[in-house]
Amino acid sequence: MITLIQMEFKFFLPYKLKRILLCSSAVLVAAALLTSTSRSARAQLYAGAARVDITPDTSVMQVPLGGYIARKGAFATGVHDRIYARALVLSAANTKIGLVSVDLCFIPANFRMEIGKRVAAAGVVGLDLDHLMIAATHSHTSPDPLAMHAVNTSDMKGWTSYTPTLAKFEAGKIAQAIILADHRMMPAKIGFGTLDATGSNRNRRGEKTTDPTMTLVRVTDDQGRSLAAIINFAAHPTLYDDKMMEISADWPGAMCGWLENTMGGDAVAMFLNGAEGDASPNGAAGANASRRVENYGRGLGEKAWDILRLMQLQSAVPIQAWRETVDLPSPKPNALFVIAARSFGATMAQAQEIVKQLMPTTTTIGFFRVGGLLLIGFPCEPTGELGLAAKADARKVGFNTPAVVALADDWLAYALTTAQYREGNYEAGMSFYGDQFGPLLLKAVVHGLSRGGK
């Protein structure tokens, strides 16, 4: 058994000398800020967690499934398994943060704003949008987030357009999970660590780079009873293909369900996807897709629990949350996207309009710190190489346990390195900000780290 200390430093490797030279001054500033913060008084940790069923009733509501363009906006025929919003609220001293995992494919920024309005209207204090990280698990068999994207006004045949009824239903349910978690706050303990899950994911572009690290967090009450667990790992929830027409959480649902049953009580298990832009599940075995989903999900859950149940917990940790604003270049479809758009009848002008409507011109990267744990929320699907670089930068400033959270708080589709974008393939076709988009996000990460939550 690899020790937690060994696992923490397994991937503490320099990225590229050029990036180190470019970022060294920012790293020194951030290290000083982190050291100063870590010396501050630590206050008692409080935590609350909740799980709310967000499965729409397909017998009374038409629910398009998201994730595969080949479905051409078709509606779900039923429910295979329930989907959920899972929320964890942490508080210490004068700071509160909320982490939310939602069984959807992605989270449009305007949909997140609607959730935030409902949380504020309920009288929740200290959880404005700067202190909430709402991330999608990326299930490809859940309600299509395009139906929750308020600016998505396209009415093309085969395209999912904004559906206010579905959007309001989902926003209300997700907000309910946050509100319940906040109401359940109690004295708590927390621990975190990592696991080398080599062999459980693969690079679907055929490249060598994968991030096999599973980052784990456990939260209990002050008596040691489980309140929540977080599993952060990079892999697409695509064990069901586009022929699957029933709502499902895919393998993250199976993994979280197994962990919740194992922890017992009202404990909540949350999946936060990692830098999964080029990562697929690996090693899923079974005679059919349902079996593969169950076996793969449970297998990851068992690996996680082997570490979670042995974690050393602490009751006093510093908490911080801050955001880095990123100004983006003008979005535009590339040739690969135009070809794909034509498959469902879109003209060049329509493809351009879709991208203009859906892709923002500014976004944020979220930084949520709990002790030595740092969650870096990317508003897109970064590839593994970008994720590893961001984690390496965080380690340079003293975070022993950095983790990348993909599909957090906004949706900008894929982010790739310059070389990956120029090589092409599907991911490049779903990347709309040019070949410097990945480096731009990494530069923003470094700048955000240098601010250290000021």
C-alpha cells in the first residue's frame, strides 16, 4: 500500500523549463502569500451536505438528452437511474464555500446565475457566486444543458433550444441541495489525499499523457460519522453511447451510489471530474453497457474507499475562495465544427451564430482552498496536459494536494494545448478560441495563484 505522503508527491515534477522561467516571479509572490496565510489562526470547521434528486418526469415533460450531437435533440424515453445534485458547504472563521456536483453534461454561466439567485432568495448567507463552485459530472445521458442555456435561441431542426420549464425545474432542485447543505452545518473534520489509479483512464486522442491521480476528500462530523466524500478523477462518463435514450448518471452515479451506501446514513459522495478533455474510462468490463457502468463505477468507488476510510482528519483548517477573471478572444467556429454542424443541416452562417450565442467573451477560474487542498475550477474541458501543468504550478506555491475541476461554473467547450489544437480531431473541432486558448488559461491560473486569495 502506497502511503498518503508518497502519493501526495508522486506527481511533483517540473513541467517545462520555459514555463518555469516565465512563471518564477509570480510563483515566488504566491509562495509568500501562502506562507503568510498558513500562519494565521485556524478556526473550527463546520460542514453540511445534501443530495437532491433532479430527475425530471419524462411522462409530463419533454427532456432532450445532452452529450451526443448524433441524437439530434431527441427526447428521453424514460429513466434508467436517478440523477442528483450533491452539495457540500464548508465554513471556518468568516469564510464559507459551497461545492456542488451535478449530474449534467455542463453548466452554462447564466444557468449558474439563476441557481445563485435562488440560493440568495432563500436567505443563505455567505454563499454568493464567488463562493460557490458548481460543476457538472459530464454525464452524456442526462438532460441537455442547452435547454438550460438562456441565450440559446436557435430553432434549427435537430438542435436543442432553451426550454424554460426544464431550466426552472433543474435550477430549483440544484439550489435546494445547496440550501439544505447550508442548513445542516455542524462541527466537522476533514482529510484529503491522493491515489494512483493508473489503468483506470486512457488518453482517447492516442497521446501518451494521462493524469491517473484520484484526489480524495473525506468529511465527518466531530464524532467521526461520515458526512461527505469528494472523488476527483479525469474520465468521460460515456460508457453509454448515443443509442442510450434513458436518463442516467452513467458510471459516476454508480460510483457515488456505492460510496453513499458504504458510508451509510445521509452521507453524500460527490464526483468532480478532472481534466477529462482527452480522458476516457479504461478497463470497464461487462456483457453490456449497464454492467460496464456498474462494474467500473463500483471499482473506482472501492479504490477510493480504501483510502478514504483510513484518512487522518483535522477539525481546524484555513478556508479561502477567490476568482481570476479571464478576457477571451472572439469565439468562432473552426472548419471541423462547420463540417459537424452541416450534419444536422446548419449553414455556415448558422454555425457562426451558434458559437457567437453560446461562447462567452469573459469567464472566471475559481480557486477554492481548504488547508493544503486547492481546487482549481476550469470553465471548460481541459486536456490532461493542461491539467497537469496547472497542478504543477499549484505545487510550486505550496499546495500539497491540488486538483483540477473541469466543467465548473461556465461552459467554454474544449481547451487544448497549441500543438493539440493544430493537430485537430474532435476536441479541436469543439474548441472555439483558437490555438492560444489553452496557454491563455494556464497564464490565468498562474496569475490567480500569485494573488493567493487576496
